[in-house]
Amino acid sequence: MLIDATRIVARDTGFTIIDHASGFTALRQDHDDYLLFCLPTGEWSIYDGRTAALVHNGFGLAAFLAAARHYFDLPAESAHVVQRQYAA
């Protein structure tokens, strides 16, 4: 499931995950750069942690991994591992 893949990426890039009924929100406690909000439907959004302005949003794993590489410094190798593991 996409939400499982987004959790792995969030944890691997230093985010703390807060679960809630609508999915999860993730933040980096030692940074105020980005907030991540993910729904079980495959929708995700990245917000500026300082202003709460929407930075990027999308749907699906490929788009999420591309955004994570850009905004969260996710290594390409990690993105490929997650892509292979959750490709359906």
C-alpha cells in the first residue's frame, strides 16, 4: 500500500509520524522545514513547516518518491528500493 511506502520514506528521512484517523502527518522535530500529510487513498501533501503553505502535493508512489527525493533528500537508491518493494 502507498501509505506504508510513505511511512518508510518518512522514517528513513528523519520524520516523526503522527497517526490519525485520516492517515498520518509527519514532521522533523529538529527541523521546521516541511510537514508531510498522507491519506490512505494515495493522496499526499507537503507543506512548509514555517508557514503551513502548500509546497507540493500529488497522488501515487512515483510522484511521491520524486517529491521526497527533492524535498526530503531521499537518496535515489532508497527511492528505487521502495519503488520495487511497493510496485503493483
